Amino acid sequence: MSNILTIAMPKGRIFEEAVELLRKAGYKLPPEFDDSRKLIIDVAEEGLRFILSKPMDVATYVEHGVADVGIAGKDVLLEEERDVYELLDLKISHCYLAVAGLPDTKMNEVAPRVATKYPNVAEAYFREQGEQVEIIKLNGSIELAPLIGLSDRIVDIVSTGRTLKENGLIEYERIIDVTSRFIVNPVSYRIKDLQIDEMVERLSKVV
Ligand SMILES: Nc1ncnc2c1ncn2[C@@H]1O[C@H](COP(=O)(O)OP(=O)(O)OP(=O)(O)O)[C@@H](O)[C@H]1O
Ligand SMILES: O=P(O)(O)OC[C@H]1O[C@H](OP(=O)(O)OP(=O)(O)O)[C@H](O)[C@@H]1O
């Protein structure tokens, strides 16, 4: 194993905030981080290699050890249950998971349907509530499902609440708060403990 530390970063909305945080922690990241389509960015001076993945895939790269560490939303970690350690709450990309639906509607008593991008989280939540539901997995635009009769409820991310509001939906229950976390591969943590601890320490000073 080389002493370069490989970091899996989520593309999309977390990326910008994560880059800002790393810069605040003193890492010198080149302008490529602000405007590039590259999926691997080496920052030799810092001893770092960044790989840019879909947010849902970050923990997969870290679990398989092709990335030593990564930044992932708590929503993804709850959904995927990967074999990684969560070392730090970075307190970026705040949002929460909630149950939502059309106002003044009850769940269908016979076969209630719940649309979501988070089937495991939704399944576990409704099981805990003692309700048996049919989960319908979608990949985005979850709010569409109750509007066109695909489901009675949705389980999705809420941040400002704007998407629910503009689509005439209301929140029924808040499930759990979500922020992005710093995660690490257990084997990498044994071998590169000094490098990883240093990064955690630098980040923890600026979160
Ligand atoms: N509206 C939001 N506000 C703040 N954070 C959010 C919001 N939606 C999602 N997140 C957080 O950001 C992470 C990535 O969300 P993003 O929407 O960029 O990914 P994605 O929808 O999976 O990607 P893509 O749109 O490329 O499929 C989520 O896992 C969650 O932790
Ligand atoms: O409460 P708000 O601030 O409106 O944010 C919540 C929305 O943001 C996310 O969607 P995203 O923009 O990732 O689009 P998606 O439908 O492709 O998941 C999430 O799935 C909600 O739809």
C-alpha cells in the first residue's frame, strides 16, 4: 500500500461544501476542484488522491479499500450499511429524512405503498412503527409518486421544504437528521493511522 491517501468524494451538492471545508483545514486544492470533469485528481504536494463518485457510491469505494477514506451523507450510510468506520460528523449538507404525502390522506389500509430512494431506511422505519408497507424504489423526483397515485407516502430528504411545498405535499413524520460524515476503511485505518488521524484532527478543528 502506498502512502498516498485516497479520498472518495461525492459529486453533486456535497462536493463544493466538502472542498471548502478541506481548504479551511489548510489543504491546498488546485482550481481543478472548482471546474473540472476529471474523476481522479492527484494533489501530490498534499499526498492526496481524490476520486469523484456518485454520492450513493462513496461508501462502496471505501468498503472495498480502493479509497482509504471518504465523505458520505448519513442517509447513504444508513441505507447501505457498509463495513466502514464513521470518524467525524462534518456538519455539512444538513437535511433530514421524512415521511411525506398529500395533506389529509390516510395510508391505504390494505396495501400501503411508500416510494423512496431509501428502501432499507423506509422498510426499517415502517417495521418499527408496526406497519407493513410495500416499498417502491425510485431514483429521484420522489415527490412525483403521491401526486400521480403511485404511492400513499414517500420517504425522502427534506432541506428547505421547498420541494414539498411547491408540490402541495406535507411532512407527516421526521425520521432522522442527516449531515455528511468522514468515513474510513478499517484496514486503511490500521495501516495509515497517522495520516488519517492527522486529517481527522485538521478537519475537526474547522467543522
Ligand atoms: N436538498 C438537499 N439539501 C442538502 N443536502 C442534501 C439535499 N439532498 C440531498 N442532500 C445530501 O446530499 C447528498 C447527495 O445529494 P445529491 O442530490 O447531490 O445526490 P444524488 O441525488 O444522489 O445525485 P444525483 O442527482 O447525481 O443522482 C445526499 O446523500 C444527502 O446527504
Ligand atoms: O427541501 P428542499 O430544499 O426542497 O430539498 C429536498 C429535495 O432535494 C432532493 O432532491 P434533488 O434536488 O437531489 O433531486 P432528485 O429528485 O433528483 O433527488 C430531495 O430528494 C428533495 O426532493
